[in-house]
Amino acid sequence: MTQFKPSRRDLLKVSAMAPALALTATAPRAQLAGPVAGDNPSHFSFAIGDAQLTVLSDGFMTTPVSGLGINAAPEEVQAFMDSYFLSTTESISHTNHLYIEIGDARILVDVGSGNRFMPTTGRLLANLDAAGIDPAGITNVIITHAHPDHIWGIRDDFDEAIFPDAEYIIGQVEHDFWLQDGLAASSPAEMQQFVVGAVNSLQVDGADWTLAADGDEVVPGVRLIATPGHTAGHMAVQIESNGQQLIALGDAMNHAYMNFAHPDWYNGFDMDGAQTVATRKGLLDRAAADRITVMAYHFPFPGVGHVMREGEAYRFIPALWRFKG
């Protein structure tokens, strides 16, 4: 039986204090301090060929920097964060969901945390409404993997699937991993609630699952790519239309700076560090060589951009926003 390697004890401790997070460091930081006056944008729309895409926020997460780059020296990781004007103790991750309109299909990638994980997440349904997207019109829901911030929002307050008329899709390997007999009992105590949450989400009333494999097509122009490492059966989503391509990376990459400058580093919440690195390098090589647009769940909102090679490393180039003239 596959065993968990990471510990999320620190993550849980820090998540409890997330609502009170405020910047107190004297050095300038990319995480801007001060209260927000009014609402910031919660969605961002653009096109890939004939596919209309919208990125929707589910909020943000705060996790310890100690969980990043665990195969590197802690002082090296902290120095890297400081060089990018980021906190050396706490890492803020955005949660970016992709909504795809292609042909007659209306596809949502991941369902967020709902009200079951961190108090700073669970904004997806409200932001669907803000973007003018009717949840009842969603035809397909793709789950990249069964971590809390990607799947725990699948259940409403009556423990039923939030999009009962949609087709739910997840990788066969990912599905079978979380539902294997005895996984919760054999996992460390701090991981057991994540296993139970995944099982409850996968067995929610009203969701009939389509179990997918690498290369399976959801609808013409949208297919799944096996990207294991972060979890056993993690999937990315590739959209192609009129010769243009975008890969929604999910958590195959989760830091817009570190994953590019140090592709060999992996995190404490990656189940298989070596496989995570191999998968990441393959994606980076392909995106850079073929000039494929990428979008990642935890990159700074909206998380869309390009990959540029720099010697043995890479750089993330954020895409420019386009406004109506």
C-alpha cells in the first residue's frame, strides 16, 4: 500500500491564523500590506482560439515556508523567498479555477474548498455569480486531484453534489489511491482527516464519476494529461483550439518563482518528490519549446503566462491583461 510521505501539521497550524495575517516585516514585500478598500477582481476572461476561458478565484491559502523546497537547505529557501520580496516564514497561495466554454461544453476545473477547509477559501460559488456564470449550465467538472482545496467544495450543506447535472471526471489512478482499503488507518494522524475528506468527496451523493486515463478527451479540444508526483494520479488539463494551446497545471507546479528557478526542489505536500520534479521538468521543457500558455492553481491570480528557458532553469512570464477598449 502506498504510504504518505508529507506532514501537514505545520500547514494546519498556520491555516488557523490565516484570517489575521498581516505584513509586519520592515523590508518591502510583494505581499502588499494594508486593508483592501472595496472588492478586487475575482475573475479574468480571455480566449485560446475559439475556446473562451475564465479564471475564477476561490480565495487564498497561507502555508509555512518551511514546507517549500524541503530537499534544499532551509536558509537557501528563505534567501530565495527574500530575494523575490516574499515572506521568509509564510507563503500565500492563490486558488485559481479554470472555466472553459468550448462548443456546447461548459467545463469547470476543480471545485475548491467550500466551507470545510480554510476560512480564507470557499469563494468559488460567489465568484461564479460575480462572473455571470450559471452553475446549472456546467456540463463537466474535472478534478485534478483530491486534496482539500480542490475537491472538498464538491458537497453542499446537504452533503449532495453542488453541480448534480454535471459529469464528474477524475483520473482512475487518483480515484483508486484515495479509496484503497485501510488508507486512513495506515496514514499518520495529521493526514487522516485529508483521507477521510477525500473519501467523503469522492462518494458524495449525486456525482457519477467518469474515471479517466492519460490522454483521454473530455470534449473535442479538451484532454487530460497524467502529471503524477504531487499526488499519485494528478491530472493536468490541456485545451487546444485553432492551433493555440493552454495547459492548466493544477498543482503540478505551485510556485510561480521557485518551481522555475529551482525545478529540482520539491515541497512537503508533494507525495513523491522525485516524480514531482520529473513531471515538472517535462512540462517546463514542453511549454518552453512549444510556446504553450500555462495556468496554475496556486500562482498569483490569474496565474496565466508563459515559460521561458534560462540555461538550466526557467522563468514564468505572466500574460498581459487585455481590457475592453
